[in-house]
Amino acid sequence: MSDVTRRIAENLAAVRGRIAAAAGRAGRPADAIELVAVTKYVPAQIAAVLAEAGCHALGESRPQALWAKAAELANPAVRWHLVGHLQRNKIARTLPLVALVHSVDTLRLLTAIDEEAGLAGRPAQVLLEVNVSGDRAKMGLPPAQLAPTIQRAAELANVSIRGLMGMASLTGVAAATRRDFGRLRELRDQLTAECPANVSLAELSMGMSGDYEIAIEEGSTIVRIGSALFEGIPA
Ligand SMILES: *Cc1c(COP(=O)(O)O)cnc(C)c1O
């Protein structure tokens, strides 16, 4: 086993252990939380090592990087997640490669995804990105726009809404992080009550290397973790 392989396996085991512990504190089973390994810091060969170690959900934040890694990485067990912004001119090439788009932040993008998925004959699975912290003006739907966006989404035949995605403000203050994640979960709970039958808000994609344990305690079902998995790996 090479040093890189060993280190990745150790990092993965450590992250999984902390996920399980946080899930336990929240009274949930560890397998209620999906780990998406964000591979944007490493080349495809390192992402491949992670997949061989058993982590099959991989994420990229830039569509072009996702295309390149998906082409290089031949492991058929891998399911790709796009966690960053999707430009409309990149939809057609991205959709066939991904299991889930986490970051739909406008009705315009959602409608364009629906059109493209209709042409491809394969429904797209998406999360709506919400600007819960308020300090990232350009990223995510304002909470007030969620209900109307969901109503409209319910009329689109080729997109399937699976839940919400959000990030905590970058203060690094645990109480503020917990408040942002708690707010996203509350929004989800409120919206679920009035949700059209063909929309599900079951998934909450929240939590990154610095805050995933808090996110899980606050109800996250998908964590997007990059740097913690690649500690000690030369770039
Ligand atoms: C990079 C990135 C992550 C992972 O960040 P880390 O702090 O390295 O775990 C998660 N989500 C998104 C949207 C990202 O761009």
C-alpha cells in the first residue's frame, strides 16, 4: 500500500467515525448521512484512490473540472455530484454525468435544467441552494423565494427536487454556524408541510470540513467534505 493510499484510508476512516459520532449525538444512524467527497483540490488519480477505498460519491464545484475527472476516472461505482454553480451553457454536458446537482439557485436555471433533461429523456435530480446566512448575496435563493420556486418546480416534468443545500456564514463562530444550519432545517420543515406531492425536501446538503459535525447535529443528510479527506496528501 502506498503512503497516499494509506493516508487517504486513514482520513476517510476518521471522517466516517466523526460522522457516525455526530449522527449518534443527534439520535440518527450513521448511514442516514451521505458523505460526498469533494475532490476539487486533488488530481483524478487521488480521487480514484478515494473511490477504491470505498467512497463512491464524489463532488466537484466547477463543471469543467467534473467533466475532466469523470472522463479520467473509470470506476463505474462512482456517482458524481455537482456542488458549485452551474452555468446554463454547461447544463447539457453536465447532466448526463451527475447523480445530483446541489446548487440550483434560480428559477431560470431550474427551468433550463428541466428543458435539457427533457431532451435527454432522463429526469434531473436537484437540490435548491438557499442563502440562509444572508452574507453571500450572490449564492442561493433568498428564503422568501423558496415557496414560489417550489410551486413552480412542481410543474416541471423533468426535474426532481430532492431537498435543500446551504452553507453557514464564514464567521467560524460555532453558535452562528449552528444557527444558520438550524434555520435551513426549519425552513425545510415549514415548506414540507405545504409541499406539492411530487417535490421532496428530504435531503439537506449542509456541512463541509470545518462544520460538518454541527451540520449533522442540526439535521444534515448529505455532507460535502474536501480538505479533511486530503490532509497530509501532497498537492
Ligand atoms: C469546496 C467545497 C466543499 C468542500 O470544502 P472543504 O471545506 O474543503 O470540506 C463543499 N461544498 C462546496 C460547495 C465547495 O465548493
